Amino acid sequence: MDDFRVKCKRCGRPAKPNEFVLDPEFRMMVCPNCIREKRQKQEVYAELNAMKKAKKEAEAGEESKEKPLGWDHEDDILEKAAKMKMKNSVKVEQIDENHVKYVCPKCKYKFAYDTVRKMPKNCPYCSSELSRMMF
Ligand SMILES: [Zn+2]
Ligand SMILES: [Zn+2]
């Protein structure tokens, strides 16, 4: 019974039925993997846009100067930064069937997350909301 898995309609990966979440953007029940990926993407893009904006503003401030060498590699650099970010973002490690080891992305506090009872709801250390971050 505990091993019962349902295939996610969006990504095809199997997950426990009680882990599925109705997502307003996908307009369907999706697995925790989909939610996690969506969240990571949103965070990365928000950061990239902020970086681009800051760079543009800096460039506008010195219009008379020549463009620095390699300025056209900006997108490459941003892409690399995005990949790094993905790697460094929330990692979960399965401890046992009902628990994952979770590292709070905000304060790096490590704790066990109960995937069945969906507890705790907040990071015990900095009280960031977990449900919005990944589950
Ligand atoms: Zn999925
Ligand atoms: Zn925290």
C-alpha cells in the first residue's frame, strides 16, 4: 500500500498519491517534482531579469564609453549562473519511506520533512514557508 505510486500527468514521473498538488498554472494535479521545478525556474528567471536590468542601468550611465570586451557574452554568463543556481538550490534526500532530509534554502538549516503528514509547514529555524518552496 505504501508503495502505491501514481504517474504524474504532466511529467510522467511516479509519486505518492497524497503528494499530488492541484496547481493553478498547470490546471491539473501535478507531482512534487513539477512544483519544485516550476519554483526553481521562477526564482532563476526573476534573478536573471534583475541582473539584466541592473546591467542595463549601469551601461546607460556610461553611454559615452566603449562597450567592454565580451559584452555580447552576457547571455552565456547568465545562463551559467542559472545552471549554478539550479545546482545550489534546495536538495532533498530520502531518509526513509516517509521522510526526506531537507535543507532550508534561506538559512541552510537541516531537518527531516515528513512527506506523509506534510510536516513541518515552516522551517523550524527561520520559519520560511516550506509548502510554497517545494511541496
Ligand atoms: Zn510531475
Ligand atoms: Zn530556514
